[in-house]
Amino acid sequence: MKTGGRLLLAVAMVLTITGSAAAESSRVLTVLTVKVKGDQDAYVAQLKKFIAGMKRLDTGGTTRVWRGTLAGSDTRVLFVATEYASLEAFAKGSSKLQADDELTKLRKELDKSGVREIVSNSLFEEVTP
């Protein structure tokens, strides 16, 4: 199972265990950590297409891309961060993304190109008091 599928399965399990009311109580942030092999600007241009697809699908998330600048071993690493209103919103948005043929094709092209190494795919829950 691919990383995205495992993450979606974990979210589904959390929603089942905690119930949707608890899942909606806090914002969540997904962070895809990517080492780019080669031209980062070309990769970011590909991400622009992916982000446009997310907007077209109305996935409910807000995506921004960050580059490690003074980040030790993460210097020049890209962090693709998408914030959702809740865990449930993340699950719905992820389902839309995985069902879309155009974005699936783009993701497969990026994977085959060898231009990137996905270091991690993380999900964070906001706990700001």
C-alpha cells in the first residue's frame, strides 16, 4: 500500500475509534517532506499543477510549499504542507484526491521521473490552547 493509502487508512481508523465529533475538534496539517534531485524550480512548477487540481476538486485544504533554509540536514528540503479544518475534512479531501485520474497520473509521473524522494508523509493535529 502506498504512503497516501496508509495515511488515509489510519485516518479512517481514528475516525471510527474517536467518532466524528472528536475528529472535528481540531485542525490538522499534512506535511509531505521531499528531497528534490535536480531542479527544485521545475519540481515546484509540477506542484503548482497538483495544487491547482486540489483547488479544482475543492478538497477543503490550503496548501503551501516551504523550503528548508537554515534547517541542518533539511536545508534545501521541500515541505508541502496542507491544512484542513478537521480530520474528517482531511479524509474527505484525500478521498477526492485519490479518486481523481488527472492527479493520479501526475503523481505517477513524478514517482517514475525519479526527481524526488519522499522522506516522510506526516499528519499533525493542532493542540494550540
